[in-house]
Amino acid sequence: MKTLLRVLSWIPLPLLHRLAAMIGALVYALPTETRRVTLINLQRAMPELSDNERRRLARRSVQETIKAGFELGHMWYGSVDSVMSLIKGIQGKEHIDQALASGRSIIYCSPHLGSWELMGLYVSTLAPLTTLYKPPKIPGLNDLIAGSRARAGAELVATDRAGVVKLTRALQQGASTGILPDQQPREGGVFAPFFGHQAYTMALVSKLAARTNAVVLFTFAKRLPAGAGFELICMPADPDIANNDTVLAASALNRSVEACVRLAPEQYQWEYKRFRKRPADESERFY
């Protein structure tokens, strides 16, 4: 796998994206689990679309997901300068500048949208960054992934209680962090609306924001057409993100994720079973 990623890192981005689009079209054409779950999620999340519109969006989503995987060679093997050169513009940079100037720590929330690896590397170049890190299921990739994420100065801490304590302390001391906010937590979450349906949602972001007075920003790296690079997009979190009511805070988090997704719905990872866990009083199973 390392050899494959190294080879992919040598392919120019426009050609790499064309290759990924071809493979993505093939994956979508087959009766795969990826296609099945993507269509289910889109039917639930965007019922206003026609069947044809939904199928076209699902096909593009699968293609964009393949692009995200193929890009990892560039993100993990490329130098910091070469990866930063892929950024062609930053929308909402003033929100980051204001947060940095305030002296407060920043929680960057980057959904599974566009290239979150690029977004993480970029914010680690701006100020000290401490992030939670769970080693991959393939142990041999650990050194590559951890090393690439830390090469611009980010500090990685374990995704356990001790790691959260270290992360909280770092935020209280003015460091920043990056979190993927749309993952279903194993525990400690609450149910909150997401695209019109209850989704088990993490409470970590709201708790960290409340304890540390951190600024919460939602960010993602939007893939530009024809392999032209990426545009970074940043927006403030919903005002209720640090509400003491965990359900209101989780609802604010999900609204913020939705706002990002609607800017580039084809680049969201719709094949993730976001609605897998259901409330106790709900018998329906989505998948």
C-alpha cells in the first residue's frame, strides 16, 4: 500500500483525478455496498431531489471519494511546500485571522468533505496544533500517517481519556486542535437532527469549547474542477455550539456540518453509515 501511495504521489493531480473519476464510475456501476449506502443516505438527507438527480449526485460522490483516497499519496508523501501549493484560495480566512489575533485557542472542525488531510496540514502551519490520533487498522501505515500529520509541527495524542486530558490542557494554554465532527462516537454522544433525521452525535466539541473558551470554526478543502487544486473554506460555528444543553450544542454542530456539506454535496462521504445507531424508541433501521 505504501508503494501504491508513493506511485500515486508522482502522478500530476489533473491526471490523478481523471483516473479516480473513471474508477469511481466503475465502482458506482457495480452493485457495491458503497453505492447502496450512498443512495440510502441521499434519499434520506435530500428528499427534494428527483431520482435522476439523486443518482447523478451519488455517482459523483463515489468518484470524489476515490479522488480523496488517491490524493493521500500527495498529502502524505509530498513536502509541506508542495502540498500548500495546491491551495488556490481561502474563503473566510478573516475568521481564522481574527481568532488567532484574539489569543484564544481554535477548534477546527473539518467534516468528511473534500480533502480533510490537506485542511489539517494547513492549519498546523498557522499555530501550535494538538490533535487526537487513532492508529490505523493496518499497523504498517502508522509511521507514514502519523509522521505526515506531524511534519508541520502538529502534536498527536491518543484517542483515550488521557489524550482528551492532554488536548484540553493544550487548548487551555492557547494551542489549537482539529476534529472530524461528523463521526459517530462510540459513547458519550447524544441524538440530534442531521439532515432531518436523528443522528448519534459527539459532545466532545461542545464540551471542549465550553471548558476552554475556544473559537470553533468549520473548515474544509473543496476540490476544484479538472485537478486545479483546492479552495479552503472557513465559517464560524453555529452560535449554540458551546451551549450547556448537550442536545442544543449537538444540534448546532450538525447544522454547521450541514452548512459545509451543502456547499459541495458531491464531495461529502455519503457512503458512511451516519445513521446506523438509532434512538431507543425508534425501531426502523436505515441500512
